[in-house]
Amino acid sequence: MDKANTFIYGDKNGSRPMTRAYWNLVVSIRDVGLFCVGISPNRHWRLKHVKDYFGIKGGKDKILTQLELMLEEYKKQLKEQKQD
């Protein structure tokens, strides 16, 4: 199996491929956003898991803000790589 494609999500039907890191970040933003309005994404989901995975601290609103900032920074880095 090709290591370059091991961590790429997407299919050949037009969806954009993404790395596992990007996928985890986007899904975590979705899940924390749901949690902020009082909805648990699933019965096993815990905010502590997100904190541990990303190495961040704070309450649910602060974590959502930090994750969104991470996403913006990641997008900036991708643009810079594409320009080079």
C-alpha cells in the first residue's frame, strides 16, 4: 500500500481528498459546536478526548475558538504550499 495515500480521505467521484489531520480537525469542530449548544455527538463522545488529542485546555467555547483558529492556520499553510 502506498504510504502517501494511506492517510488521504476522499474518493474518485469528485470529493476532495484530505489528510487524516484535516479530517479530525473538521469533525472535531463540528462535534464541539454541537456540544456547545447542548447536543452530544454520540454517547461515547467526551470533550476530554478532543482536549487530549489536540493538546488544548479550556471550556467548550474556548476550545471551539482554538480549533477554528487551528483550521484557519492550516488553510493558510496549504495556500502557501500551493503558491510555491
